[in-house]
Amino acid sequence: SLGPVRARQGQQILQTGSLEVPVGAGTGTSPAAALSARVRRVLERAPPPSRPGKAAVVVLTSSDTAYVGEQVDVVTAAWFPRDLRSQLRRPPTLQPPAAEGVWSYPQPVPPGIAATRRVGSTWYDLFVMHQVVFPLVPGQLHVTQASLRYSVPIALQFFSQEQQFELQSRPLTLTVLP
């Protein structure tokens, strides 16, 4: 229920009636809802940043072990505290990891913020990339580091210089069975 609203101009006062706005269940239009169920399951296991209040990048896989030809989801997540993200003049650059000995296909994800999480008292926005890989040979599959690049203005002036940051995720190793 909104209102009523009163407006006064000089001696004249006008008042509107209240307005009822129906609110229904979510329609699934949030960015997180646009992620596939597979990606959401992988993201649920994303550890929070090790340095509270700082940006971080992590690479996660749907499984630590796979068979040759089996689909493995590789999800790259960049964590940004909201206060830091609000300082950015342009979106961060997220470079996904690479893996040799696989077929790899990038998958669509919502542009911009894909999910939001609260860790302690800090709100984080997550930028996400998703790719699926299909291992071609048995053995150890090495997934390289992902990188995150962003810059923050040094001063509040529009033309101020920016301090550039580059973060790296840890590489991963998967076991591929025949």
C-alpha cells in the first residue's frame, strides 16, 4: 500500500488516495535465476574470499574426477565487495582458465552481476564465466589459472589516474578415468 500523498502549494492542499500494488512470487528474472542449475550448484560451493572486503577470483569444477568424454563444468567466479565495485569506472575483465587435452565450449551466462552473496557484514557481487570441457585422454587434467583485472580511481576527480589490479586463481587438477 502506497500513500496517501499530500501536496501543498501556498494555501491549497491536495491529497491522493492510497494505491495498492499487488506483489506476487518471483518470476525468475533475477540474474542468479538466469544461471543454469548446473552452474548454480557449482557456485554454491564457491568459498568466500580469503581476504574479507577484497576482490577475489576462484575457479570451480562440477567434479574432481571424470571419465574420458564426460562433461565437466568449469565455473570462474570473481567476487567484488559492493563498495569496491561502486568505485569502478568500467567492468572488470575476467579471463577464464584453459585446459589442454579437452574439447572446451564457452557457455552463455547473464552479463554483469550473476549472483550476490553476503559474507559476514560485507555484500559481494559475483561475475561469472562458464565453460564445459570434455576430457579426451585419461590421466591428470591441469586447468590453468583464471585472471581478474580491474582498476580503481586514485582520487575522486573524473580524470584521475587509476590503480590497476590483477588477481589470479589457483590452478586445478582433475583426475580423468578411462
